[in-house]
Amino acid sequence: MVHAQQSRGRGYFYYPENVEKLLKKNCLHGVIRAHECPGTRKKRPNMPNVDQGWYIDMQVENGFLCTVFSASDYPMSNPQGNRPGIASIIGAS
């Protein structure tokens, strides 16, 4: 469903077709993932920033993929000025 990220040697890339398959197969409306540091994203121009604490990375036919980053001013040794984010899921089961 995801592909190993070779450029950093760790982590995974989420591709739209794979997110779509995951959502359909599991009857989901979205994926909320965590911890993509603001500084890391700034080094990759194809990725939107998470300076506000979250970002909807992609929308596909059946839902979305969102990143939430909960630490503010990360990292402490070189604060980036980012805001913390949280995810609340509200709705009927």
C-alpha cells in the first residue's frame, strides 16, 4: 500500500492510488497520520508544510490523507515557529 522512502532511508511515501485502495478495502473515509516534521517538509518542495499543525495531504475519491504534527516550535534546538495540531474525530459510529 505504501512504498519505502529511499531518499531519507526511512519512512514511507503515500501515493493516491494506494490511499484509495486502503480506504475502499477497509471502508474508511480518511487516514490521519502523524509526525512529518515541519523542517523535513520544507526541504521537499513537493510537500505542503505543517506549520499550522496539520495539513490535508491529498483528497481522493473516497476520502483523504491528513498529517498532524503535535509539537510546537520543533525542534527546540532550532525552533521553526510551527503551531501544534490535534485531531478530533466526532460523529456517529
